[in-house]
Amino acid sequence: MKQLIVMISMIALGIVLAGFVMGFEESAERITSSIEERIEYETIIGSD
């Protein structure tokens, strides 16, 4: 019985961690795209 409880709790923990990682991936993509936009903007302005 204890093994079943541990298995269920580990599966639940895995699902929670997967949701956290997916949420972090979305915010990392937003940060990366904003940095890329700034780099492109500075490159265009600096080419005068």
C-alpha cells in the first residue's frame, strides 16, 4: 500500500514539475525574442 501511495505522489510531482518547466519555457522564449529585437534594433541604428 505504501508503494502505491509513493508511486501516485511521484507521478503527481512529475506532472507539477512538467507544468512548471513548460511555463518557464514560454517566459524564456519571450525574453529571448525581446533581446533579439533589441540586438537587431541596435545593429540597424549603429550602422549609420
